[in-house]
Amino acid sequence: MLTGLRHLLNRPSHRAIVKDQVSSGVPPAVRSAYDRLRAQRWSERRIWRALVATHRAAAAAMLASKRPFDREAYARKLRMLGSDDNQVAR
């Protein structure tokens, strides 16, 4: 179990998952967040860091609660990205 947990919380794994989600458009909220943040002129690095951090937090919550992945909560968090940032990204 510990090996699986380390793998699930590993940043490169999350980046690969998020990259696949953006490419495939499934779930749509990930691609939507990516496009919205690009339109807000966020840097690529900042976008990927935010998307990966959001996925990582959702996966950690799933493990802590011992429940299935909460897709609705994940989508809500993705929709909130950039909503309180009125400055142009570096």
C-alpha cells in the first residue's frame, strides 16, 4: 500500500495525468481551466503548477477520506483557479 501511495502522490505522476486530461478534454473542467488561465495570461509554468497542485490535493483528499475520487469537487476547484487573481501572470 505504501508504494502505491507514494506513486499516487508523486508530482510527475500528477503532471502526466493532468497533461492527459488537458489533451483529451476529459474531464472538460481541466481543459477549460487551462484555456481560461491562458486567456488570463498566466505563464505555462504557473498554469501547470496550479493544475497539478489541484489534482494532487483532490487525490490526497480521496485517500484521506477513503472514498472515490470526487469529480465534482475537483471541477469546482478547477473553476476557482484564477478567479481571485486580477494581476497579469508573470
